[in-house]
Amino acid sequence: MTTLLGGKPTAKALPFAPILADLDAADRAFANTLAQYRTPFASLIEHLKHYRGKRLRPALMLLTAKAVGKITPQHHTLAAAVEMIHTATLVHDDVLDEAEIRRHVRTVNAEWGNKISILLGDMLFTHAFHLTSQVDRRACELIGDATNRVCAGELRQVSERGNLNLSEADYFAIIDGKTAALTEVCCRLGAIHAGATEFVADKLANFGRCLGIAFQIADDLLDLTGDEGKTGKTLGTDIEQQKLTLPLIHCLSQLPEADAEDLRTAIRSGDRPATAALLAKTDSLEYAKRTADDYASRARQELECLPPSECRAILQKLTEWATRREK
């Protein structure tokens, strides 16, 4: 099995056996697109392999395609494009979060600085759209719309930093864009280009959306309770950046006003132990876990439009993995 830019394969950590050859084809499309930059930016391009771990988004596209019908070369191109967009968002996110570690190595911004990180992310975005243009107009429109939603979600999240009265509705609007938009479009494109009906494509798109929301809630929980040794990335950035996530929003709504103000003070000062102590007074961590499980359950229900198959079973397993992972 090949990998994008060297290094050990990681797809075996997830049950992707039926599509490993297709993931390899998508990897080659990704690598070939960036091959022209190997001479002037060799170390920078090589470093991108550390940003490619789970390959969840291209896998979602390929699994939905195979569950519906047949994987085509168009799927390989689109899978490379969505992974390129996702990688670009990670590079930019690390700048926004001032993160120093991702997948156990230094981030691009920690190694080369913010200016290079931003330009690298921009370059990945533009190449993703160039790849998509090789498929068809509808793919361009769908990926363009999804990327707009991702950027709008990120922009809204940054603009809400320090707003310690953020509502649950606002939080879900943010993650519906910044995370769920891309998982949603992966599943829609996988279905469409495998010949699915619009009904099935809509159901699988909603599967991707619900999975993305469950994934992001779990990710936000990891930022509060995870182990950096296991996650391989900088944690605690949400509190440091004063970004309210679901556990904190729920906790603030459940605490008496005096305790809620203490929590706001702890968040403003970046006091993680004090924040953890106040979180322990409510059921907020469990509340967030239950909410993630609920979205995972909704995602599984959407898969009922598919006939039984190995790929459908894998998609079901991914809903469980998304809420139980440790990294």
C-alpha cells in the first residue's frame, strides 16, 4: 500500500479494506498535483504527510460510492480534492489556534511561521479547485459551496472568541459549517458520481453532515479531556482562545450564576484546573457525549436507504468510531 508523501500508512487503523486501492489512487492524484513543488519547497511539501492521518473524508466519498454502485476515476480526483481542502483547513487552523504540535510533530506554523502557513493553505485550496474543474461543473459548485460554508464557519468561530454567552444554536451553526459541510459534500459527491438518485444522495449527504457534527463534538471533548500523548496535537486551545464549545455552553447554563461567573473568569484566564472543577459540578461532559451519540445515531438511520453491504457496514462502524476515538 502506498502513501501520499512517504511515511507509514495509516488507513489500516480504520476499516477501509474494500477501498484501500482507491485511497491509494486518490493519494497519487494528491501527490502528482504537488509534484511540481518538490524542488523549490521539498521539506515543506514533505511535511504535509504529517497532516494526513485518518483520510476520513476521501474514505467517506469512496465508501458511499461503492455502497451505491461503482467507484470511478472521477471519485479518485474528487477524493484528492476534498483531502486537499481538509489539509488546507488544518494548516490554517494551526495558525489560528497558535498550535505547535499536530500528529506528534511540529506544525507548519511552528516550523516555518504564519506567513508560509497561510500561503501553503491558500495553495492547497487553489489546487483543490483546479482538480475539481477536471470533473464537471456540478462538482465544482458543490465543493465550492462546501468550502464557502467551511470558511464562514471558521470566520464565525474566530469572531465569537471571547463571547462567553454563546448559545448552543450558535455553536451548532459554527460546526455545521466548519466541519460538517465537508463530510456532507464528500458523501453527496460519492453518491452522485456512482449514479445514485437524488433521494439517496440527499440521505447520504445528511449521513455525512450528522457524522461530521458528532465528530466535532467528540473533538471538542478531546480538547478538554484528551491526552496529548495519544492525540498527538496541542490540546486546551479552546480555553486559551476563549472558544465556547458544547460542554462549556451547557455547564454555564446549568451552574448557579455565581459559579457561572467563576467559570467565565477561569476561561478568561486560561485556568484549565478551575474549569475542570466547575465542569465536574454538572453533567456537561456526559451531556456532550450523549449529544454526539445522538448525531451518530441519526447518521446510522440515514444509511437505511442503502442495501446491505460491506461498505454500508463500515459506514455504520465509522459513526461509533467518531464518538469513541482518543485522537
